[in-house]
Amino acid sequence: MPTRFLRPLLAIAIFLLSFSVATGPAWAAVTDWQKGGSISPASSSDFASASFQQSLRNLAAIHANYVTLIIPYHQSNIWSTDIQPGWDTPTDASLIAAIHSAHLLGLHVMLKPHIDPYDGQWRANINPSDRNGWFANYDKM
């Protein structure tokens, strides 16, 4: 009778003990993580402003190594193929100044265009009527 209970108890004990010998948490062995933040302009000259410069210094102070500059462009609606700069698209001079400032602080720069429809629809729903035309215009940005 005792052997009838001994085998199941032994199996349960071995099963539970197998969890107690597990090692601690595993960590990824990545040495070059991209640590940073994204900055979106409030106007066409915002990337050359003092507040932008302070934002870059703040990123560098927390040991970031990347900054993503959001470049806003616009199109009429989700089906249109027109893509044009807007009131918040940085000027070339502002963008060049931003990249230069970031590099001086040791930050890598990633440019990330955002194309927003003027009619307020969500950019994820962009579905141009002429995809080739849309990408041709995208290429001209």
C-alpha cells in the first residue's frame, strides 16, 4: 500500500524540484541598443529653435544615442496621390541645423516622414487611388 502512494509522490517531488534548479533571469547580450526619443516640429523653423536645442541636450544628458526627427508632410485625403509640405514641415535649413546640432552632441539621427491627410483621417488608412503615382510623389519629398 505505501508503494502505491510513493511513486506518484516521488514523481511530483522530482517535477517540483526541477523548477528550483533553474537559473536566474536571462538578459540579452546586446551592447549597441538604440536609446533615444522622437521630436516632432511645431513649425517649419522649430528644429532651429532654442527649445529644440534644449530637447537635444536633454536626450544627450540621459545617455541617449539616437534622435528621431519627425518630418511632417500632408496629402489631401487617404485616396489622393498629392504629397506636399505643410506649415509644420521643416525647412531645409532648419533640418540641416537640427542634424548638425544632434551630431555635435554625439547623437545619431533618424529621419521619419509622417504623411497626414488634410481631412483628418488616420494616416494608417492611406490607400492612394494610384499607388505608382503616390510613390513617385513620395520619392520627390
